Amino acid sequence: MNVLKVPARTIAVFVLPCLILYIGLVFVPILVAVYDSLLDWDSINKAKFIGLDNFKTMLFHDTNFWPSVRHTLGYAVFSMLEIPVCLFVAALMNRYVRKANTLVSIYFVPVILSVVIIGQLWKTIYNPADMGGMLNGILNSLGLESWTRSWLTEPKIAMYCLYFVSLWQYFGYHLLIQYTGVQNIPTEVYEAAKIDGAEGFKADWYITYPMVIPIFKISIVLAFIGSLQAFDLVWVMTGGGPAHATDTISTHMYTQSFLSLKYGYGSALATSLVFICLVFTVFINFVFKKVEAKYT
Amino acid sequence: MASFKKGLVYLLLSILVITQIYPLFWLVMYSLKTNEEILGSNFFSLPSSPQWANYKAAYKGGHYLQYLGNSVLVTTVTLLCVIVLSAMVAYAISRFKWKLGGVVTLVFLLGMMIPMQATLLPLMVMFKHMHILNTRWSLILPYITFSTPIAVFILSGFMRGIPAEIEESAFMDGASVYRIFRSIILPISVPPIMTVCILTFITIWNEYIMAATFISKESLKTLPFGVYTFVSQYNVNYGAIGAFLILGALPVLLVYFVLSERITKGMVAGAVKG
């Protein structure tokens, strides 16, 4: 443990360079954003202090704010629903496949690619058939012409198309995390269970799933926090359109700040985003503490 | 019965291989087709004769090598700084006796929960005043700060486990703290440093939104931003777009091909410790 007694100067040398940079580029900007959120400030006029008016506008008058919150939470829900599936597949893989590492690294390929590339790839896949879109091409060749559509420009389904791409990209990531968790369960536990008559799915239910709860939690938290910040994929694929149908909190903030140049209002949205992230992180950790206390 | 079940599982796993890999394979085929073949909507067909001209067009039309060079430069500098800075902090947190250690740890922990996008606007204004907007520093600096928290956690977690006797005996022999850090701690910490490198590399290499916000000079764009620029400019030459996407994915795929086990292990370690 902490053993070395060193002069304050030495500590400063070790800690300050990083800490100053860190506070300057993470905490100061956040505080600036909080302050800016109290201003009526655009690119042309001088900034004017207006108190909480931006937040009032956001909550009660901005018709795009609540939908963007809904899309963000939808993102979170779908990403979390993926995790049990990953765990299920991981448990199967652990039982039936001897050397699953190659398989896992194949599933992992989409994870390492840039969202820009993934987004463009899927944009092409969702294209109308006469523009070479794969999905519509498949539907046509299956005789399901009535199902073909222009996936990303129909407000009702565009958001689900984006959710799907995210689930597709991060499937390998969560599968790998769950698989690592499942692998770390000692084989003796299963042997003991076998003697007691628990095998296969029964063993999964009573041993595998309860024992991976800590790892399960990690995946859930990652998926949840990642979704709250969902930005790149939406930005690359639809830019929040058509008509704000796929806006998340982040893209809405970006549009307001950098395209509409409403700096004050954009900062109010940024402040809310930070607030939401902090609250939900604390909340989800609290929930899992309860769950873990119950099962371990 | 058992073999039937096994068959079902293999079927499921094979379907998953197809869903995860076929889109990428399809993109490779797409990038080798003529516009007519692509628009002919026969999505399943292989290109009649591979159109390497698409790659030529992509290579010539987009500043591929320039984007690649920028990405390599920015990522390398970021990696070096992240390793040095976070290793120093991690060492101080895990081994020194001082009152504020806990507070510093908490500061970094808190930073992990802050969404990067919320800092974009203030950072842009700050960088403008510092006259570093539209320079490589406007990418490297925030990349460093947003990679440090996880790095500090991984490294301090590891350093806590290093037996104190090693340092004590070095101390007896008259080595200074700096010397111990450089010649003992850093070399021992190579495995977690590799993990940090992998995590940081994947994040920074693929980062798009800061690059798109802070950079507008063509000559400074990184690869993801470059890909985006190319795609929005060449929106009728489908084959070339496909080719540029493949070229954009190629570097990271090559790295992954060589280091796949390291990368997957590193990213899990990063997730579990974060």
C-alpha cells in the first residue's frame, strides 16, 4: 500500500501536470457551460444574463427537447436489452464450443471500426434498392416488395434503424465481456452441481447467471452510459433528421450550439446532459447495489 | 439429443458470424463494382471484374495518405502523453503517503462520468482564445484529458499490487523516487500500459466529433473526419465511396489482425476495471 513518504514538491511534480491539464480541459469547460447556460448569447449579439430562462424554454417550449430525451432513453433501453442475449449466447458458447476465442474475435470486428465507417456502411445497406441498398435488395428477392422502404427517411422507423446499427456494432463487445465473466466461473462449481443433478440450462439458471451478476452489471452500466451520450452514429447517419425524428439530447445540443449558433441555449442543453448522466450513473449503481445485496 | 442441441447452437453461432461479418464483406464487393452493377440492385452478385479503378479514384480524390498521416501523428503523441502523465499520477495515488490522494482519485473518477460532448462548445471558445483552434493541439490536448481517467485507474490498480519491498530496497541503495519510477515501476507496469495503449488507440483513432468541431483545415483532418468529408463530396461515385470506406477501415483492421487477442483482452480489462 501507500508506503513512500516523499516531499510535497515531488508529489507536485508527479501529479500537477496531469491534474492541471485535466481540470483545465474537463472541469473548467463544464463550469463554463453551466455559466453560459444562464446567458442569452448567440454569435451576433452581446451575451445577456437571463437566469434560468433557457431551462424554462427547454422544458416547456422546445418541442424537440422531450422527443430527444425519449430517443436517448430508448437508446439506453434497447442497448440494455441486448446484454441478456449476449449473456445467453456466451453461456452457450462456453458449454458447446471448445476453443471459442476465434469466434469471439470475429464477432468483435465491428467494435474496433470507426462509427463514421459503420454509419456509412449501414446508410448504404438501408438505401433504396435502386441505389444498391442491401436490405431492400434482400426483401425484394424474398418476394417481400411491400416491406421495402426508405428506412432512414421515414420518421416512424428511422430511430429503430439506428438502434439496430448500434446493437449490431456493440454485440461483440458485450458478448466478449459476458464470455470472459462466464469463463471465470470455476469448473468445480459445475462438477459439484452435476453431482447434485443440475446440468445444462438448469446449471446456467442456478449457477452461471447469478455468478456473473458483477460482470453483467458492468455491461449494463457501459451500455447505459454510452447510450446517454449517443451522438456519433446518429450524426453520421441522419444528422438527427428527418425533421428531428432521430434527435438525441447530444445531437439536439450540437445542432443548437453549432448550427443554429444559439450558444446560450446549447449550453443549457449541455448542462442538462451532464446532469442527466450524473444522476443516472448514481441511480444505476444504487440499483445494482440492491440487486447484489440480494443475490450474493 | 445432445448432438441435436449442439447442432442448434452451432447454427445460431454461425448465423451470428454471418450477421456480424457479411455487411463488411458486402462492402468489399460493393467497392469493387461499377456504378451500374451497384444500382442494378442484384445485391448478392460478385463484381464481374474487380474495379480497382474505384480504389484509384478514392486514393486520388481523397487525401488518404494525408489523413492517415495525421491520424498516426495525433494518436502517437496522445498515446505517449497519456502513458507518461497517467503513470505519474497513478504512481502518486497508489504509493505515496499524502493527504489529498483520495481527493485526486475522486476528481478523476468524477471525470469518467462527464459526457465529452458537453465540453465541445466551451472548449472551442477556449481554444479560439488560446489561438490553437484548427491546429493539431486542439485535438491532442482534449484527447489526452479524456483518456487519462481510465488510464489512471488501470495503472493505479496494478501499481497497488507491486510489493513494497522492491521500492524499499531500492531506496536503501540510494535511488531517488524519480529513479525508482523510471527504472523499476515503469518497466514492471508494461502489461497494464499495453492495455491502456490499446484502449486509447481504439478510442482516439476512431474519434470523429472533436475532429469535426475543432478542425476545418483539409491538411489537418484525421482519418474518420476525412472519410466523412470524402463520402459527402463524392456522393454519386458509389464504388469509390465503398473503396474509401474500406481504405479507412484498413489500418485498424490490420492492427486487429495482428493483435486481435491483445486487443480483445485489453478492451475487456478496460471495461471491467473502469
